[in-house]
Amino acid sequence: MSIRIHDTLTRETQEFVPLEPGKVSMYLCGPTVYDDCHVGHLMGPVVFDTIARWFRARGYAVRLVVNITDIDDKIIHKAQATGQLWNEVSEHYTAQYLQFMRDLGVESITDHPHCTHYVDEMVRFIGELIDAGRAYQAADGVYYRVSLQPGYGKLSGRKLEDTQSGARIEAQAGLENPADFVLWKNAKPGEPAWPSPFGPGRPGWHIECSVMASELMGPVFDIHGGGDDLKFPHHENEIAQSEAHGDAFAKIWMHHGLVQFSGRKIGKSDARMKDPEFSKQFNARYLLDTYGAPAVRFFLVRSPYRRPVDFEPSALDAARTGLVRLYRLLGDLMQDTTALDPAEVLSRPVGAELQALRSEFASSMDEDFNTGEAVAALFRMATLANGQSGTDREQTLRLLRDLGRILGLFQPGDLERVEKAGLAEDSELAGLVESVLGARAQARQDKNWARADALRDALTEAGIAVLDGASGTQFERIPGVEGDPVGILRRALE
RNA sequence: GGCGGCAUAGCCAAGUGGCUAAGGCAAUGGAUUGCAAAUCCAUCAUCCCCGGUUCGAGUCCGGGUGCCGCCUCCA
């Protein structure tokens, strides 16, 4: 029952052996805080939070460092475009990002180093690279000398010559090699700057990860993660810098697939994203408000992390429907806030059928964190529970919930957050819904079926699904229903 | 052009050479319901094409075809 991990560097899945017994140190490339998050930005944190949770369930103490890039060309451009100070931009989007982390239940991140808090360390690191002959000053900054790096390109599987023949790298004046990359950018007039022996300026993008990772975790650590698109050049360059600095750096590299739409990656440079109607459907805030954060988390965890996730509203909706089914099955168990002991959950004595499913769950997670298979095991537990009664059923449901909780699912309040997504912020609509439901209840009592059904139809049109049950009537918000729900419900009450 | 990945039911999607190819959504039939919805039960694929290895391949190898990512900022 050891954990196996796919390493991008060796392209093999191998048993994980920690540097220090019982401990895991991980570094994940975090956001550059210059704009609203889209769904793609949520994937890394959710994936690595889930991985960290499984490590903890297997008894490891986890350190997970996720940087915040709070100085960068894009931040400066955004500030210039909006008339803000650069740090007003970065602080605003940092706060937004951290709120997303809380909403999504990402709780494994132990350190959120800000790039600007480590400038001195970066300056020292760059100075050491210059002293070692591995970096040089050019007209507009300090550059890393790629030509002296043996094995440059080993992560992304490319050779220096290939990179050059790519020909899309503009030959920059003063560079020894077109693949050399900037470590320190000299400040232009009006740009934010930090003092350094190489002149006032700011750190380049790649250097921050090398420096902050080693500052917080030392010259070698267990796992470095990030999105597939960061393999080259970002991670390749991190390796180059750190190795040139004499650091062993990450033992294992893990890369998650990218979120796509209609088979194509969603990115800032995607022409489609210029259409506000198009981009809105990937906006993180919009998605969390419309579908509920737990549904978004569940969606991202349903398939294994290395595959690209094809995202579209109907797929998220399908995931949400299945998730709600589990919520309803769990019922009151969802609200239990008792702290969970993963070791106990994984070893607690249970019936044979349930034990088999728990085994599948655990071995799926052990095998490179295959959350897709693990989730399938949860659904099979649901089917099992439906055929049981009494203490057997109770045992199955408890285990289903607890295993889900190890992955960050089934938190207290999640059902509300998913079923009522978007309603909380609209108190007028929420009030109207209650009024219409009350009127309908009265009509049903009077056996005025025509009136009751008309009210129900109005609710449906307004995007509210009515759920009659033995213990009264519940309702849920149907995601993605457009129109004027307030107007519809007002008219219905007349 | 270079490097890498993927092709499994209407849709999404697991699958570590070998019992009946996970799971979700949708659909259909049934139970339930004032009627619905929700819920429960049941049904629903031989895995892009060709060739090969093997007692046995969705799973390995070779060749096609198609799609995608990276090579420029990018989670």
C-alpha cells in the first residue's frame, strides 16, 4: 500500500520514497495575480490539495508551498491600463485567489510565499549564478547562460538545437544564445524597482520558484507540480537555474492536464476568450456562484489529474447532478462535523462487500492518485447502500461519506451550497421563492391542483426545481437558467 | 518542422495482457407520486483503421488516420 507516482522527468510511474520518512515536501506553481481566475486556474490547487489529502491519509506530514507571483509585466500593464498602483492590482487579485481556495476547500497549502517578499534572496541567488559564470549581464538585465547547462531540455524532452530551430524566439540583441532567459529585468522609467548590484529592477519569472522553493524547503524536496503548459520553458528553466546553483531541486515532477473547451485549451491568448459571453462561462466566480464550489471541485476530481479535462457547462452540470444524488443519499450524515481520522476510516472493520470497495478506492488513490476510479468506487458504495438496510446501510453510508471527505467532498453545508447556488446573494429572489412555495403548499392543501401546478411551473421557469418529499417540500436551483426569475415569480403570485 | 499526449456506448469518462470492458449524465421500461420532480430497481459498448507479438490485447509492437498540448505569456 505504498503510493506510486508518475514522474514527468523519467516518464515512469514509480513507488514514492520520501526524502525524509513520513514527510512530503511539495511545490506548486501558483498564480500571477493580474486578472480574474478562470476554471483552469482552479485545477492545480484542487488537484494538489487532493493529492496532499491522500498523502495525509497515508500518514505523511505534508508541506505544500504555492507561490503568489505578485510582480510581473502583466501586473504592471494592468496597473497602467487601470490607473492603479501595481501592488493594488496584485493585492486585489491575491485576495480573490485566496477566497477561491477557501470556497473550494483547498486547505492543504501550508505556505503562500509572495514573490516580492523574497527579492533579496533572489538577488543573492542571481549574484551567485553570475559569480559561477552561469549568468551574465546584458543591456536590459541579467540572463541565464543556457549553453553551459548539461541536460538542458530533459524535462520537456527537447534539445537546445530544436528550440533554436523553432525560430519563433525573436533573436534578442545582446544575448549569447536565443534560449537564454532573463533572471533580472532592469526597470524602465516609472516601473517598480528593487535595488540590486546589477541595477534597479525586478526578478524574472522563473527565478522566483527556484529561490522560494529552496528558501522554504531546502535545496532538494520531494515533488514539484504544475500545469502541463509550464513544463517548457518555465520548469525547464527552474531546473537549469537550481542545478547551476548546486541545488538538487525536485526529486519528482508532476504535471496536471489542462482544462479545455471543445477539445481546445482555454487560455488568455485564446481568441475566443475575447468574447465576453464566451469567457464568462469559464470565469471562476461565475462558475462557483452558478454551480456551487463543491460541484466545481467534484468536477475537477472526477477524472485523473494527468488527462486534459474537457470543460463545458453540460459536463459540469452532469457532474453536479451525480454529486447531488450522493448528497441526498447521505442525508444527515453530511452535517456531521466530527473530525475525521483517515487511518481509522481506512482500517475500520466493515462487511466484505464494502471492504472490497474500500480497497478499490484506496488502491486507486495509491496508483498515481487516480481520483476517477476512486470516485467510481464511491458511486458503487451508493448502490450498495441502496440495497441495504439497518446497520449495514449505516455502515456503508458512513464509510462512503468518510472516504469522500478524505478527498475534500461531502463537507457540512455542501448540499446547500450546491442546491442553492446563487440564491444566497439574491435575497429578493430567495424571499420570492419562499412565498411561492408557501402559496403552492396552501393550494395543495386545498387540493387546488391547477393553482399548485401553475406555481410549480412558474418556479421551474424561474430556474427553481421543486422537490416534494415526505418531510415537506425542498427546492434547488437549476444552474444556467436564463431569464427574469423575479418577474416570473411576482407574476405568479398575482 | 521538433518534442509529447490522446482516440473506449448518445455525451463525459476509468481501465496496471486474462473472470461478465468501472463510474457519471442522458435515454428507455418499471416502482413511487394528486400529476410531476426527486428517489429506487432494471436495460443500454467488444474499445479509430490495418498488420504483428502472445495460449490470450482496449491494454504490448509496427504502420496509418484524426484530434490536442508545448516549442511565445499561460494553470
